[in-house]
Amino acid sequence: MDVNDLQDLYQQVILDHSRTPRNFRVIDDATSTVEGFNPLCGDQIRVFLSMTNDKVDDISFQGKGCAICTASSSMMTQQVKGKDREQVHQLFDRFHHAVASDNDTVDPETLGKLAVFIGVRKYPMRVKCASLPWHTLKAALEQSNQVVTTE
Ligand code: ZN
């Protein structure tokens, strides 16, 4: 598979998730819910998080966002469900590094399906769209724990 085919595939995945977002619903008994807003683009989402024994028991989102933001939210919910707090933080760091840094040391293998978002680093405006759900999730994680991390 050459680079162009891969780009097409990535685009298909993003389009699919933006048109049919997964876990797009409200969790009534969420342990925490945080709203995220990206004024540059107008993305506005709310992440619902339900933690049990420090694990993501359930996660969902609602809101209005562009295709990148909606697809990123959708894929994030799929990727973090069932993971524990530490694993979610690791995934956040990997994802953030992949989309926000401009060096090429990112190994797509470590990102799994989230590798489709590596392409957004070429579009600085879009980086915020892709990372908004992750920042919102991080805030939701910290709120439920009531402990401020040093990071
Ligand atoms: Zn956006």
C-alpha cells in the first residue's frame, strides 16, 4: 500500500466516523462530564465518562463539531473504553505527540487506529479539532478523581 492509498483510507475512516459517530449519546449516570470548546473552529462537545474501579466503564459524547472533531471524539470513545486511567493518559500523550509535534518520530504502530489523525499535523487549525476531545476527556478524568496532577 503506498502513501496515497493510505491517505485515502485514512480519509475514508474519518468520514465514516464523522457521518456515523460511535457512542454519540448521553450517559445519565456518568461519574463526570466535561464540556470542550474550540472557538477557532466552533467545535463544541461534551464528554460523558463513567469510571468503575479506575477503569473506563463507559464513555460517550454529544455536541456539534466539524468532521475531524466528531471523528476524533468517536474514535477516542472506542479506543479508551475498558482502559484504566494510566492507559488513557498514555494514549493521550501518544495521540497528542502524533498530531501536535512536527518531528517525524511518531511510530504509527503505537497509535493503532488513531494513526488516521497523524495527517492533521500538516494543518495547524485542525490539530485543535482533533485534540479537543482528548483534552476534554483528560479534564473529565481529573475531575472524577478530585486530584490535580502535576502535568
Ligand atoms: Zn473543528
